[in-house]
Amino acid sequence: MHHNDDFEDYLLKHNILNVTSLETLYKLENDITYQKSLILKKNPIPGEFDYAHLKKIHHFLFEDIYDFAGMDRFELGVEYFGKGNSKFILGS
């Protein structure tokens, strides 16, 4: 994937909320991950903040939104990530 539009299409295709609008998806993502972060503050996922631990945190935050929660770009076969004007760092 080389363009934000491609990744945003990917997000719409892989959301488990059956949302078809990016605006709605991003609003729900923001609301849900905020609530999940409050849960994490009170009940942290045990670990050493290593790679496996961070994937568990990602899964917890996004499991109600995307079917790829907790997976990395290599597991997904996706090289490029970005949302809107933000570009995520390329994988190594």
C-alpha cells in the first residue's frame, strides 16, 4: 500500500463495526480506544513493554474495531501505514 487512500480503504474493509464512512470509523475508534485506555490504566496488561507485550496492548485497544487487532504489518503483509496527513514509520 502506497497511499493513505489505500490504507483508509483497508481500514474500512477490515473494521468489524460494519462502518462505511471514515469519519464515523475514526470517531468510533477514538471513543472506543479512549474507553479501553481508561480500563488499561486501572488494569494494566502485565509485561515488560517488549514486542509481544505491545502487541497485546494493541489487541486490547483495537479488538472491538478491527479484525487485525494485535497483528503487525508483516503478519498483515502491509508495508505502508498512514492516516490522514500522518505517515507511520516504515517497517524494517
